[in-house]
Amino acid sequence: MPVRLRLTRKGAKKRPFYRIVAANSEAPRDGRFLEVLGYYDPLKDPAQVQMDEDKVRKWIQRGAKVSDTVGSLLRKKGVPTVPSQTG
């Protein structure tokens, strides 16, 4: 059961709002998830991204893969998307 950091869509029709979540890679996009890590609001100008960087780093250290979109959001925030080699 590989874990993936990805977006899940919330909000109304034509008014998207996304949560950044850790979820089983086989779960549906808007289905069950393990933990909410933050959110992304593309309708704000500039787009608003808020996340708990400690939780994100914890999941990446545990081996979670990062989706392309979440990876680009993490890079903009300055959070590394690959686990650091400690020890």
C-alpha cells in the first residue's frame, strides 16, 4: 500500500479548492485519505498555498511519493521532495 502526497478536490462547481493529503495510491482522488497536510486555493490572486511542512517532511521520510502538482507546490515553498540521507 504505497502512500502518495496528492491533491483532493473540494469546493463548488467552477470554484475549485484543493486539500493536500497523504493517501493510499489506490484510493480514488476524492476518497479516503490518511492525513490532511494543507490546502491550495488557485482562485486567490496570487494562488494561496498553506501546508504543515513538518508533516510533509515526515511523510516524505516515510517513503511517500509526491504527485507532480504537489511537487511543484512544494518546490515553490522550498520544501525538498526527496528524503534527505541522514544517518
